[in-house]
Amino acid sequence: MYSPPYNRIEDLRQLADFMRANSFALVVTGTGGTLHASHLPVTIHEQGGKLVIHSHMAKNNPQWREFFDDEILVVFSGPHAYVSPRWYEDKERVPTWNYAAVHAYGTVKLNPDRAAKHAAQRELVQEMDPEWLPKFDALRREYVEQMLDGIVTFDVEVTRLETRWKLSQNRGRREMELIASQLEKSGDSVERALAALTRRHLVGE
């Protein structure tokens, strides 16, 4: 991913929080020269100073059969929005699109252990729908076993991260503030989230 130095984020804790907040990820593989992609819910773990991504997909999805020695890519997309030249004090500007994204590269380990598969699904429910967790725990064993038979659980140990917080940092603090103030007026929650992210990363005067 193209990312100038002023757009990069290096803090691992901040990146882990971003990935958790945007945990419906795009998993991309390219074994044999053919690209495949799946949109999947994931959970993020910090283990020994590294990030590990847990996920699962349907066993009928052929993509998991490409999880061998090749590196895979997991894409996390955050808030994004069109930025109009009308918002700047300097009118000699062109439109742009601001956004935040993380590209996580790593190697995959399949996790066939049934207890681990069940624990991973329980963890996902606990994170996404904690009020329903008691119902999940009360599901019939036979039903749960049937569901587990239909999925493949896997872990991605992240080996490198590419990041881009494209928030008009190259335009200076004043223009970033103008952009944020316009996005804050939006009725779109994604655009307001981008405004908040922009304000958290205002550059110095």
C-alpha cells in the first residue's frame, strides 16, 4: 500500500484497537497466481508483542485450501469520506478522499481442534453479542457439533503491517481543522468518525 511517512501509524496498541473497531475484514490469498478474497469477521489478539488474527470461514469456501506457506493479506478499512475543495481557504485545490486503513500480512495456521473451534466461536459471540452468550452456551451439543463441522477455523500470525491514515496531514493543521469541521456537520456517522480521527491526529502548527 502506498503510504508516505506522514500518513503512517507505528503504535501497535493503536493499530490493534483500530483493527478491533473495524473487525469485518477482507482476507486475500493469491496462491498459484489466482486471487481470492473473503469478507470475514475476525478477532484480534496480542501475543508476545505480536498480533494474531483469529477467524473462520465456511468449509465449502475453497479459499482455505490455499492456506499453505504463502503469505496472505488481511485488509481492515476504517472511516472514509470525500473531501471537497470548497472546504479550503486556498481555493486552488482538487478533490480528494481521506481514509484510514491497515494491511496485515502473515502466515496461516489451521486450527482443527474442536474445543479450540468452539472457543473461537464463543469468543466471537462474546465480543459481538454478549447479551446472547448465555443462549449460545445453552445450544444443543448436537447442533453445535453440526455447525462446527461446517467451518474452518484459522489463525494469522501477523508478520508485517502497512498503514495509512490519509487525513490531509500534508496540508497542515488549519486545513485539517477545516475538513474536520465540515465532516462533523454530516448526518453520516462514518464521516463524523473520520472527523474525530482527523482531530486526534492534527499536525503541529
